[in-house]
Amino acid sequence: MKPVLLINPNTSVLTTQMMADIARACLASWPGGAPALRALTMPHGVPMIVEEADLQAAAHAVGELALTHTELVADEVCGVIVAAFGDPGVAVLRQRLAVPVVGIGEAAMREAAQHGRRFGIATTTSSMAASIEAGVRRHGLEAAFCGVRFTSGDPQALGRQPAALQAALADAVAACIELDHAQAVVIGGGPLGQAAQALSTRFDIPVIGPVPAACRSLLHMLAGIG
């Protein structure tokens, strides 16, 4: 099978490596074997998408990959994961490519809403509130959505402190559960992947990391399930 391509729409190579490690572990656990994974970091842009302007610039850059990147132009991959929570460029890639394209934001929200569950989102980027809520509406999930809870402070500074990031996100998840009555919580951000893994076993409801959710969604597509 051809490999999966994971695109990191920001410029942080360390974030790409972290998300790729998570994705590879998820792909490897798939029964019956699974594709290998290649990862691509944006050569220009921002190290973390924290503003609406960052998201718009990332969407343009990701969309251009379908015209310029060798693996995509030559049809050398079996599917693409866009690993930013706002799913920048996903719509354009779906128009231009013949392979499945999965955004981590959409995949995580849809997984959270399965079986009629009310879901919340816990994340660090309060300035992205409007685009997160717009994404919920775009995917037709308003009826299942019970709100988004944000950590306080600068998201990039928090991201450099893994223990503090995990603790802050744990508080946000707890608020989703206790105040908003969420039955599942999505951790809203690819760079939050390690914290999402750590939190996935701390609560009595599903706490969903977006990168594994995207891998599961893509594997189901490739297998013709759902």
C-alpha cells in the first residue's frame, strides 16, 4: 500500500515529529496491517496557528501543495491527513486530489459526536473561538456541541511547558464535563497531541486526540468502512 502523508500546516519540525510519532503508532495498531507514514512540515508560515490570519495563510499554503509537492502530484500516497485543528486547505485538497483527505479537527469532532454523544472542545487558542464554532457548524454538528473551554495565558508559552499544558488542559476538560455536561471532549490542536494522549485515560468519558481520530477516519475510508 502507498504511504499516508501527514501535513503539518505550521513550521515547527518538532511538532511534526511528535504528531508523526502519534500517527505511526495509531496506524501500526490497525488490524491486518496499515500504510506507512510520511510527514511534511510547511517551509514558511508560523510555528503555531493561534490567530485567524495564521489559519487563512496556512489554508492557502496547504492548498498549493496539491500543485507543487512531488508525492501529491505523482499520486504516490494513499491518503492525506492535514494536522491542524482548523483543517486549513482540506477543502481545496479534496477538490484537487483523488485520494481521501482528512482534517484532524473534523475527524475528532465526528468521532466525539458518535452514538449521539454531546461533546465539548478543550484547547489553548481563545482567539480561534469563532473559527472553531464555525467548524462545528460546517460539519453539521451543532446539535451535539456543548461548547469550547480554553486555557488561560499565551498558548505558545504554555506549549513550551508540557506539565503546565497538561494540567491546564485537564482543567478545561473538567469544565467541559462538569459545567457543560459533555459526554466526550476533543483536545483541540495537533500540537496538543502528547497532552491529549496523557489525558485520554484520566477521565471517565472519551477524551479524543485529533491526530489518532484522523488516522482512524482515514483507515476506515481506505478499508471502505462507513
